Amino acid sequence: MDPRAPKGTMDILPPESARRRRVVEAALSLFGAYGYREIETPIFEHTEVFARGIGEGTDIVQKEMFTFVDKGGRSLTLRPEATAGVARAFVQHRLDTSGLPVKLYYHGPMFRHERPQAGRFRQFSQLGVELMGSASPGSDAEVIALCAEFFAGLGVKVDLVMNSVGDAECRPAYVEALKGYLEQNLDGLCEDCRRRARANPLRVLDCKAPKCSGVVKGAPELGEYLCEACRSHREAVEGLLEAAGVSFRRDGRLVRGLDYYTRTVFEFQDPELGGQNALAAGGRYDHLVEELGGKPTPAVGFSIGLDRVMLAGPETGEEADGGVYVVAIGDEARPKAFALAQKLRKAGIRADLDHMGRSAKAQMREADREGFRLVAIVGEEELEGGFVTLRDLESGSQERVNEDALVEEAAGRLRGAAWGAG
């Protein structure tokens, strides 16, 4: 047996797991403050949900999905992204009947069969929001401002890059112009992009291969082909962000790698991360719900790549030291130590004790190593007197505390109160 995790996956160990948890908790708290509520969808869906939703011509559908046939002969796919599944759930459960807009957030693992590299794994974690039911530029601006606030709260410096990819009225003319340009420059494209140039030209603009960069830089820009409605929408979104103090720059060749986007698309990029520098991305998708069998429902959202965010060095703070380590001196003290640890835990105080038969001195070292603020010592004298010796590992001070007062005294000390203040 090979004891290593499968290629493209990773184990997340302490203390990194605690740092990630704090980032997730910060995000979920912020999502809630903006009025979003949690949705949890299955990690696999019928393959058609992604094929129709994301687009048959995308790299995700053609090359990156983990697809399998179940025992009933149904084709299922591990979710490569969350938005299509959320839209499917919106249709299935008729979430529009409870009033619009519907504001949802999610977090969890996604799966893509990609070449593993820094910040990109075959199993990866995403967090995101979806605002469904509103075509207003204000909903675009809200989700973008929310994402910007998330990064600001973590102290992560990002560049917000935006574009409009138009809609069904104006995009076809751009696609034809782009196709003509690419046909004239096929020799400068990678093998995949030569195929894309004919089947799905917009995907060439999203290619990260160095060979294609020169051709992409010379390609026509979408903004030159926008209809008046899309142009007005873009200007309204940008005006709202400017009024809110959210900085951005426009990139006329930003398209994102999913076919369901209309009008607004955006990325939050960390230029220090090289080619894979998008920490979060999203946009408007006004036809996805309809494509999956629902009523026409405009929507907008974003997803955050947690693995890449962690590479950017977020300011998460340190895991708060504290709690009580119960030290048992001698075997006779261990039942009492166990009971006291349970009492502290039931009161919501972090507590632990030795399970390895260590000496008292070794238990004290363990308490310090694990970041405990206090130790409650139980020995022969403490058992006879019905008290514990409570020691502060920061100051070195200690006092005898009656067993019945341990929870109150420990809680007060952990809050920074003086000895004996309760």
C-alpha cells in the first residue's frame, strides 16, 4: 500500500488547518452580514448539469471533470465548481417562490483533473456567494464590494480586474471578429487554442500558455462591440464601485473560463503569485437557471479559491492561547483530573489532560507546548483537601482553588481578571 495521498490532493495539518478555519470563519461571518444564507449541494451531480451549465466547449467539461457511471448506468460528475449545482437546486426547489433576490453562500471541496501546481489541486476548496433574481448593476457591485471587503479584512493586497463580455445581442459580432483574427494567427497559438479558435474562440483569451500571450494581446477588445444596454450596465457597475471606494482596472480581454457568463466578469488577482494569480473570480450569469430548466433568472456571484488565498499569506491572527491543562500527580489523582477536565469542557473552557502516563514535569511541558494558559494540579495534598493548585504559566503565580470554584476562577483568569476576582 502507498501511504501517500493521491496526486493533486493534500492533507491539511495543524496548525495550518486552524489558519484555514479562521479564514473560512471570517468569510462566512462577512457573508452573513451581507444577508447571504448557506446552501449545501451534493459533491456530485448529473453530468449534464455541468456540461450544459458550464459549456461543452470549455476545458473544464472537455478535459478536467471527474466523471463516472454509477451502478444504475447514470453519468455523474464530481463538482468542478459550485454555481451550476446551486442553480440546479434553485430550479429544483423553486427558491424563487419565496421572494427575490435569493442570496446564498457555500463552501466546500471541488474537483478538477488538472496538472497539480502551486495553488492548484485536483481537490480544492472554494467559498462563494450567489445573488439570484436581480439584473440590477447594484447586485454586481454588491458581490464585488463584498469580495473586496473579504480581502481587505485579511490584509491581502489584490488587484480587481473587470470587463463586460456582453450578451446575446452584441457578443456574436465580437466572436466573429475574434474568430477572424485568430484564423490569421493560428501559427502563434498552442495546439489547444488552434482547436478553440474554431470551436469556442473566447476560450483562447483565457489561455495561460506563454505561446499564446502575444496573439491574445493583439486581439480585438470586447468593449468595442458592446451594445448600448451592456455598455450602460458596465458604466453603472463601475460608478457604484467608485462611489464605494473600490478600486479596479478594466481589462478588455478578460473573459473567464466558463460559458455561462454575461456582461460583468471580474477577478481579484495577486500579482506576486505568477500565472495562477486569481484568488477569486466571478461575474453575471443571466441564462444559467433557464438553461437548467428554470424560469429566466438573472444572477451574479463569485467564488474564492481558499488554497490560493492561503498562499497569499492572509492575516488570520494566532490561535488564541488559553484553557486549562489538568495535571495529575500519581495514578490516584487521575480519576479526579479526568472529572475536572470534563467539568471545564462542559462549561465551554478548553481543557485537556495527560493520556500517556507522563510525569508531572512532562505534563507541565506538554501544557506549555500546546498553548495552555493555566494548569490545574491535582496531587495527594489536593485530593485530601478538596482543592486544586491553579498555576498561571505566563506569570508563574499560583493559588489554591476549591474544586467547586475552579470553573469560575479559571474563566475569570482567562478573561484577564485578577486572582480571586471570580
